[in-house]
Amino acid sequence: MKTYPNTFSENFISTEIRTSRPKTLTTFFLRLGNQYPVLRSEFLKLIDSASAVSSPSEYFYDSLRALHQGLPIYLRLIFMALEKLIPRHVADVLIRYVINNLLTPYFLLRDENAFKKAMMRFQKNDTGIILDVVGEEALFLFEAENFLKSYEHAMEMFGGKVAVKLSSLMPSSSFRLGNYKENKCVLKKKFVHILMLAQKNRVSVTLDAEEYFKWCLLIEDVFCETLLEREWSNIPDVGIALQAYRRDSFESAERFLAVAKKRGCPITVRVVKGAYWDTEKVIADQSGWKYPLFEKKDETDQNFDRIISFFLQNRKYIHVSPATHNPKNIAHALKETRGDYMNFEFQVLYGLGESVRRALSRNKIPVSVYCPLVRQGGSATEGLAYLVRRILENTAGNSCLLKNL
């Protein structure tokens, strides 16, 4: 058993991340978006509209002129100078180039060749890879079937670890609001199909994070009940994501442990902060429901640490993967491992977590990269939706990642 230094403090981790950060034009844009919310809003609108409007530069400059009061004078002068010095047709080309060749590749992989190159690069640095097929909830049956084909193709082509969004395999048109039993039956069949594909291709599968009100608890039930069936009770390479911003997430952590003990075979839990905060809040407000998530970042961070500690005390049954870029959470997890990294690894986002990955890898700490891949036949909209969500998450004022960019 390898052991490593147990002196990884928050300050040490922060320093390691800062010295590992890549210096790119993309990180400059992210920092601007973090510092000036008005500018971040216009960046997002520009990304969303660049492929649809004839002149994205005209749209961008017109929007900025209307919002000058939210920008410092030096930025106003820079944008005014750029508008006068650079012809519109040149500016249009530059804007589309930045979006397509700088921003987008920083967040996701647009085709299989890009994924293969990333896989080779990370493997040379002893870094694991989790393949995530980009896409949100399927609306119609043909979309769900295409997602299933994409997962099957990814398992056959790349093997390793694959993240599966189970909601993408059940079209919204088939979802029966209020009919929990029928929905669970449909999803269970989808999950069993995924498990069969995973066994056939010797792939490790993790069910991805989902929206709380519609999918999260339903998918947890499907996951736990299926793994307790005799046919699936002995497979070790299966896991689920747990979102720490949920108020009831520790109860789910206890349930996962109970399931692992009962089946006598470990499961993997990818512990994340949470990806649907704004959506969940809107749904709760519109429906008059009690808000199910922690509303303060500190509460989520503390709960994240609590769950990690709980799982690390039960590593015989739970293989834990903290997915975080926060130096404080990283330092806490490392302290709890006591230098023993058995059944443990960090996970970071492709691009956004590169400085964290370098810092952990340099210190011989197990780490994998969560790599989003635009599926074959997938639309540009799917990639843009992922891109916008990641920019929103990581240009928020409390983004620990940007503090280290």
C-alpha cells in the first residue's frame, strides 16, 4: 500500500493549484465574467446567439452600449476603441473564432478524435478519465434511443468509466406525472440495459446527477433496488452521483452504505456539490414547495465534508470520489484519508479543473477528469447548453475555481 504526505493544508493546496494554473485567454474571459456580472450576461447572450445572427459583433456592441453604466470606464474605452478600429466583418470572424476555438474546447470535447487525444494526454500523466455523453433530458422516443446508442458506442469504443444520465433514456413524453410506479418500472428496464452493456464491455458505470423534483429520488430508488437483486448484487463497477447541496443528501449517503452492506459488494459514490441550483429554486417557488437545497454555499461545503468523512470511514463498502475544485474541501478529504488512497480518487471537470488536476497529480494523489463529449449526431445546441451552464457555475462570485485561475 502506497502512502503519501498527510500535511496537505488548505493553504498548501491553494498554492499548488495557483502554481499549476494554465494561463489562457479563456481564463481571462472567465475572470472578467466573474468580476462584472453585466459583462458575463452579455457573453452568455453572445454565445447563445452567435450562430443565429448575421453579425454577432453588432449584437454584442449594441448590447454593451445599453449597459455601459455597469462597466468600469477602462472597459468602456477598450470596447469603444475595438468597435472603431476593427471592421464589423473582421470582428464577426474573431468572435466566432473565440467561441468555437477557445471557449468551447476549454469546456468540452467536440468529437471522438478530441476525446482520444485527451485520453492519451491524461493517461501519460497517470490521470483517469470519465466519459460523459453531453445532453440533457430527452423529449421524444427517438432522442432517447439515440442517447442509448451513444452510450453503447462509447462503451464499445473507449471502455473505462462512463457517466450515464438515466433521464436521457426516458423521453419526457413517456413520463407519467404522479405515476411513480410506472416511471420506476420504465427506468429500471433502462438501467438494467445499461448494466448489461457495461458488463459486456467491462465498463464502470456511474449514474449522473439529475434534477431533484422530477428525477433524483426516483433514480436513487431504481439504483438501490436494482443492485439488491440477485442478478446484479455482485457487480462492483457501478456507482451513482450524490449532490451535497440537497438537504436530505446525508440520508441518501446512509442508504447507499446500507445497500452496499446488504449486497456484500461495494458501490462507488461520486460526491458533487450540485448542478441545478437555479432550476430547483424556480420550480420550488412556482409550485409553492419547500426548498429542498441548502441556500448558503457554506452549508453545502460543510455537508460535502460530512459526507466524505462518512464514506471514508466505510471504505470497505463505499468507493468514494470527491468531485470538487475547492482547496478547503480537498484538504479536508486528504486529511480524512490519512494517507491511504485505497478506493478513493478525486474527480475534476475537463478544462475548468486542469489546475487542480495538475496539483493533485504532481503530489501523486489519485485523480480522474470528467470529460464531456458531444455525441455522434448530437446537435450544437447540446454543446452550447453545457457550455453556458458551466460558464454560469464558474463565473459566480463565490466560485472557488476562479479564485485560483
